[in-house]
Amino acid sequence: IPRPRNAFILFRCLFVSQQAVPASVEKDHRNISRIAGRVWKSMSEDERDPWIKAAELEKTRHEQRWPGYRY
């Protein structure tokens, strides 16, 4: 059973899928994660809020689908 994704992981998934860092610039996903982390840290609370709400929704759905699941 996969764990629900947190707000940063949801943000990073979109960051990578939109190729915010083109493959011609950086191919190593470790470095892409570092870049995404810097962008995440520079975002205001208002900019992060949609990701936090999406993570809460994913957590709620996870709890409904697998009640009592502990990780």
C-alpha cells in the first residue's frame, strides 16, 4: 500500500512533469529534487497552500480507502 504523498512531493511531481528544469540543463533527478526544494522553500505560504490542501485531500482519501493503515 503506497503512502499518501505530502505537499512537497506533489509539487515536485508537477515540477518534473512540466520540465521546469530542461533535460538539456540537468538530467540527474537528485539535482532536480534539490532545485525543486529551493523553489519550494522560496515560495510563500499562499503559493504553497494549494499543495498543502491537495496533500490533505490525498491523505483523507488514503484513510478512506485503507482505514486503520499505519506506516
